[in-house]
Amino acid sequence: MKVKMKFLQKRFFVCLLLTVLAVLFSACGKTAAEMHEAPSKASAAASDAEASSETPSAEPVSEAPDEPENPVILVDRGNDKEYFEQNDYFLKYYALVYGEEPEYEFVTFPTASAARESEVQHYRVEIVAGGGPDAFILNTADPQLTRSDPPTEVLFPDVVKAMQNQTFLPLDDLLASSEFYRPEEHVAPVMEAGKLDGETLVLPLLYSMNLYVLDRDKTALDPASFSTWEDLSASEDPDVANLLGWNVSSWFDGTFSTLADYGALNLTLEKDALTEALRSVKALHENGTYEAGTALLAAEGFGTKLQTLPALRGADPEAIFPVLNDAGGITAQITAFCAINRSTAYAEECLKLLSLLYAEEIQSNYGRSVDGKYVGASVSPTNAYFGAVRGVATGYASPFGEALRPLTERINSARFYSTLDAALYDAADRVTFDGQTPEDAAENAFEEMRMILAE
């Protein structure tokens, strides 16, 4: 496990843009507890009902507090409040675009694990009761968050289930008038993941792809020689084992193009296929070495997700080695999203903010020059392994387009990280580090996934 931790620390993540959101998620802001001073509609209504039942008819009943004056946006963590309310990059760009100052209240979860978990549970109760924040900008259940020590509780461990439960407001009518949300410029499979029965309910913001950047002076490994995950896992080239045999859990779930049919509540992943895949990763782990694997990579570190986009600047597209899925493409795993609460009274106001996050100036990190100062750009990201939701056809990605275009064009599957992925993450860990047999790990993971889907 020490080797694993050392390995994980050397991971180098892919950030393919939208750096403003990476900053948004990386520091501390106003805690959700502050928001509770102004009760939601649901809690206010509950208080009125209780007062009516306990107060004699001769006594006047106090009126419930008014709704918050401004829309309340729940963000997951980090410098959310500071960025939106104090950062000139955002404030001046918002004013430039809309001709007015932004008027929103931003709340976030506490940093401490136990306090965060308590707040998450509180919000779930409020939302079910028809209350809660007006909109969300949140992380998905990335196993590297939910399986961390201590684990990070997320509000929606399965975004698709939340969509099915009618948690979110349908957005198509509102999006029709947005000047920034242009689906034809976005990575189509990623954006399709936010739809249910053809209706847009959730807007993906960030996603990850599993890939390595090879040092061409160290290996002749040719990514084009592999068509599917099966080809890759069956390779006898020792460089494949050295490259993929470590940090297996971080990319293993991405080798499956689909996991479940939520409508039918059935797993589409078959147990035999899972067992065989775990046998393959066990062999890769046993035949590869950490030292040999790191030696194959470009100088910026080991791992399937690079941390800064400049790592791809000038990279030879043929040196970018993706971990393919079983359908011969790349799985995009959505790590962050935004949505509007179905019960909000501020739908249009919320969409003004959320749609602005898709503006080219913000997603590009180029910004726009106003009086000699750039607005709309962001400071350098401090957290994330994220990709851009916009495609590479537009000018914003021009320095990196040659490297990015072949990757985004190979995305044939996209899904929100969920607890289903976490079960696969654990299975790969048990096989490669805990000595469990592939057969037992597959059986355990399969049963866990069936139970998760049925909940």
C-alpha cells in the first residue's frame, strides 16, 4: 500500500480547460450553516404548520421569514464564495456581459468530514421536502473523493437517480435563449449524459479521460495499434504491463463503456466480463513494475490524468496513449456538474449564472481585454483532473487543438461518476493490492452494484 500511495502522489492529471471551475472547487467559502438562518420554503411551511397546531386561535401566528432575497447557489467546496463575490476576473466579466452586478448568495459545505456529512444529510431532507438551494455546482462521486481518508460525502452520489427522481428543473426552454450555451460546440457524448428521455436536466461541467503521455525516446509503444480494451489487456508488449500495471483502480472503471440501464434497473455490465477484466489487470500488475512504468512517461509525472493543460502543449498526438474502453473508444467520466432545483423561484436568474460558465472566455482561460486588463479568465487551477465540455473546433483550444481533437473525437461513452464506479475502483484495489482473487472480487463488486442500483 505504501507503493500505491507513493504512486498516487506522483499522478499527474489532465486539465483540458474550464480552469475557472477548478478554482471554484478548491478553497473555502461561506458554510451552508449560514444559509440556514433564512429557512427555505419547506422549513418555513413546516414551522407554520407546527405553530398553527400548537397556538390557540386567539393568539396571532407569526409570519414565516421571507425567502432569501437573492438566489442561493450551493457549491461543493473551495474558494467558491470568494471567487464569485470578490474575484475581479468573474465580477467584471459578469458586469460586462449582463450590464449589472451579480446578485447571488453562495454557500458551501464545511471542510471537516463529519460536519460535511451532516450538512449533506440536511440538504437531502430539505430537497425531498421541496426546499433547498436554488441551484447546484457540485462534484460527482469520484471514487478518489468518496474513497479518500477521510471520505468526502457528496450530495448526489448518483446523479442519474436524482434526475429520475425529478430533483432538477428541465432546462431546454431556458437554454434556448442562452447566448453562451451552444451544444454544437460542446463534446456531444458528455452533454448527452445530462439528458433524461431527451430532456436536459443537468449540465456537465468537467470530465476526465484516462490517458498517458509517453516519452518517445523511451518507448516505441504505438497507441494506434490497439482498437479496444481487450486488445490492450491481451498485449504481450512489456511496456503495456509497465505502463498500466500500477494505479489500476484510477482507470479500471473507464474500460467499461456502460455499466447500467437505469430505466430497467439492470446492470449492463456482465459478471463474466468483469471477472475477465480483473484477471487482466491482475496480470498487468504482476508483470509490470512501477519504476519501468514511470520511465516510459513524459517528464511531468505518472498517472492517467495530467494536472495542467500545458502538459499537452506541443505534445505529439501519437505519444498520447489513451486507456480504451470495451467499445473501442474513450470513456469520459463526468466529475462536476451544475443544475437548478425544480422548486426554485429563481430559475432565470440561476441560468444566467450557470450558462455564463460555458462562455468561451471563461472556458478558455483567455478572458477578454477590458481597459488593458483581462476579465473572464481565471487564475491557475489548484485542484482537478478535468476536461473541457466545449469541443476543440473553436479557437479557444488552438494551442492544444492538435493534441486534443483526436481524443475528444474518440469519446464514445460518458457518464457521471457514481457509487457504481466506486465498486469497480474497490474491486481493482482488492485484486492488485489486497490479494483477492479476480473471481471473488468480481462477485463482491457485482452484488454491490446490483444492490446500489436497486436502492
